[in-house]
Amino acid sequence: MIDEKRRVIQEYVPGKQVTLAHVICNPRRELCDRIGVDNHGAIGVMTITPGEGAVIAADIAGKAAPVHLEFVDRFTGCLMVTGDVSSVERALDATVGALQSLLGFYPAGITRS
């Protein structure tokens, strides 16, 4: 009997989507310290494909609500904002909506913890 090895081939398929949009309400000080942000009441995290979309998302989020842009990575598509809970929620909601309606991105539902 011949041993068959299975291989998995993964490819990056370019698409336009918001993969993750999450609000962390009232994060613990330890979490804020570990990721290097001040605690403003909430942290908003988004992952966007293609990664350059994070730059556009950061612009939209910053114009939609008084949030602090903590991290924007055009290579991984990660965006992190902080602010009070309602501002972070408003920023993420506006960003997901604008990416969908203006640029045709497939949206992710905004989750919360």
C-alpha cells in the first residue's frame, strides 16, 4: 500500500471585503498596555482586504466620529481606533457602510464584546 500525502494549497484571492469589525467595550488595562493603546472606553478593530483599504477605512472612521487612530497597516489591512463606546461604534458602522456602498466591499457584521 502506498502512503498518500495530502497537500493543501492556499492562495490569496484578491477581493474587496471587510473581514472583521469588532468593538471591545471597556477593555481591561492589561489589554490596553499589551497592545499599546490608551484606554478611552472602547477599542475598534477592523481587518480589510485588500490591505490598502485600511487607509481608506481610517479616513472614513476619523471623519465619522471623534476617534483616535491607533494603528493602520496597509499591508495586513488592520485598523485599530479608540474612543468612547458610542464614537467607536459610530466610526465602525460608518466605515463598513461606506466601504460597502461606495467601493462595493462585502461587509462584515459589527460584533461587540
